Amino acid sequence: MNESHYTAEASDYLARLCGVVPNRRTGSKGNQQATAFFAETISRFDYAVDTHPFDCLDYESEAPLLTHEDDSFAVFTSPYSTACETSAELVSVSTVNDLETVSCRDRILLLKGELCEEQLMPRNFVFYNPEHHKKIYALLEAKAPAAIITATAKKPDQVGALYPFPLIVDGDFDIPSVYCTDRVGTEIAKRTEGRFTLSIRAKRIPSSACNVIARKNANAPKKIGVTAHIDAYEDTPGASDNASGTVVLLLLAEMLRDYRASCGLEIMALNGEDHYSAGGQMDYLRRFGSDIGNVLWVANIDDVGYKNGRTSWSHYGVDEQMQKNMRSVFNSRQGLVEGEPWFNGDHMIFVQKGCPALAFTSEKMPELMATITHTARDTPENIDTAKLVELAEALKELIHRTS
């Protein structure tokens, strides 16, 4: 097969993954369509395919309504929020100290300022969960407001180009919540008299999803893994994040369809990196975590193919010989460049267990985060599919050298 074949395949795969309805949010119908498409496609290349389901939560919501006398305010339902119909006085707080002393039971509580500096990690998130986030959740539950409004500013380094962003994204937290811009929050806080009325129409939906794990030579004592997350953030096509990485997996799978080395090969579309429960990652660890010690190395692909800049690669716990192999393969390609390590991707579930890892992302990640990531603007038009082919070819060569 020539490069034009793979470039055409990449464009088709990208369109298919970004075109599912409603989106690729873990547990949604679109996510299920995407994993079914991935499994069907990769099985054509003679892989043994595992699509074991795991439980997760999806949701539905309508536009909420927040009013005060004759004024209404632009707010958005927090993902996985419970529903409410409430009329109550409003209290606002800006710091943890404020939250510790406020009396807000059965009132509407506005969080702004310092409390909204960073998106709260989900209460049961095991990979990273700072103590001050846990404290905020504990205080909110103890204070028992009728509902919560969070006013957030632009934070591209945390949540991409999304503005405003939901402070709370957590199906395990049961106080109804909406979010708004910091500017709207300032206007809401000025209304110190009278009652606000808040209507949230939302529903949590028990669902299921799956990782798609494709294997060759599954009984080998050692294996190489390549992974990308197939899910996407709320209400975005997710072309760069992370249909692009998923496409590289499919291209690589076809390039290695005749793989016959003694080392096993595992190509993994994990499902949950952008979901509050990280369900796919947790399911992988439950089922195969004890086997990670047999992985020679794993590569994680996330946010690649951006039309601006090159593909950046970094390494974690890799020995000198492997570094020589990587540089020999990657430095010969104009579109790849060694970059700084980053620590918030799926490679870390392997690194934390002592497995050598590589990670691939965009050299222009700050630009992507500030303008496109996690929004409706993350469309296939931003992706140069030739870069996806180049990365797949580089990984194919590295696998042959080290297996």
C-alpha cells in the first residue's frame, strides 16, 4: 500500500469518528457507534479483538433557566448534574474560608473567584485528586445548598478553549449545579435582595461502553502496546482530541497486519480519558493491570496531526538503547520532534506501574488548547492526515526494531 492509500484511509476514518451522533462522550450512542466502527475495522486486519463492556453513566439535559425578578442569566447545566426546580435566596462565596463559614442550606450558592480557579477533579477519581478539591466537595455536601452556580474564567491550560467551563463534572455528586462566565457571575452576585428561580432539567442514564483491544501473538511472554483514547469531551467532534490518535491506531494496525514477531502486539482504543469516571482506564487496570510488567514499552497518542507544527514525542523510564532506537527512527522524519514530557495522558497508567512509555502530541499544544480543544471547533479541517500517516509509519518501524 502507498502513502496516498493511507492518507485517504485516514481522512475516511477521521470523518467517521467525528460524525457519530451525538458525540463520542463515553457511554453515549455516538461513543458506542465509534467503538463498534473501530472494532469492525481493525478486525479486518486479522487481530483478535476484545470489546468487553464496562458500566458507565451517560446523561441528558436541556437548557437551564435562572431568573431574578425580570432578569435572566446565561447559565449552562453542569454535565451529570441532577435536576431541580427551586426558588431561593442566593449566597455567594469566593474562598474556601468563605465556604467554611457561610450559611447556605436550602439556598442557591454562587461559587466565584478563587474557588473557581481550577476545575474540580471528580470525587472518586483515583489518578489525581488533590486534598483541597476533596475539601471543597466535603464542605458543599455539609452546607447542603439547594443548588450551585459556578462562575468560571478562561483557563486554556486546564480545559482548552472552553469558556465558560463547568467547575463540577461528576456523576457521583448529587447537588444540582449550573455554570456561567465570570462576567455573568459578577452580575448575579450583585442581586443581593429577593429570590432567584433556577430550573434544571437533566437526567442521568445508566449505560455501558467498552475499550477495544486488538492483539497479535497474544500468548507471547512480552508485548508492546500502543494506545489512544477514543472518547471525546462533551459536545465536541473531537478531531484532534482524540479522533486523530485513534486514526493512527487503525493505520498502524493495517501496516502491521502481517506482524509475525515473537513479541506480542496490543493496540488499544481506551474509552474514558475525557469522562469523569475514567471508566475504560479503570476497566483496563482491573482486567490487565497485573500484566503491565510484561509490557516492553507502550506508546500513547493524543492530539496529533494538528495542521500547525510537528508531532512532538517524549519518553518516560526508557533505557538508553531504546532511546537510541527512538531517535534513529524519529529524527529521520521531518514531521517529528522531541518535546517536553507531559503527565496527564493515558501513558501515565503504565508509567505509574514502572512500564517504559512514549507519548505523542502536537508541538503546538498550547495553541490548540487556547483556540480549539474541547469545543465545537475541534473538527477534521484542523487535521493534516499526512502527519497521521507519518506517525503510524514511524511507530511501525520502531515496533519492528524492538520486538
